[in-house]
Amino acid sequence: VTIADVVTVTGVDFGRMIDFRPDAELVHVNRWLDAMLARPAAKAGM
């Protein structure tokens, strides 16, 4: 995990408060996001 991963997942997670979600067509982005959110730190609230 890099600082870029942490910053990006935090930004996307924050975006959910305003109903922002990556397009479903962005398969690799959504796979990465699912993997990041499945990590223990994400489950603990980072």
C-alpha cells in the first residue's frame, strides 16, 4: 500500500457522502477499491 492508495481511497470514501461513485465500467478501479476497502485498516476506519 502506498500513500497514493491511502489518499485515493480516502477521497473516494469521502465522495460517497455526496453520492460519488466510480463508473461501473471502470472494472480495474472498482476491483482496486474493493480490495482496499476489504483491508483491516479500512474496516477499522483508517
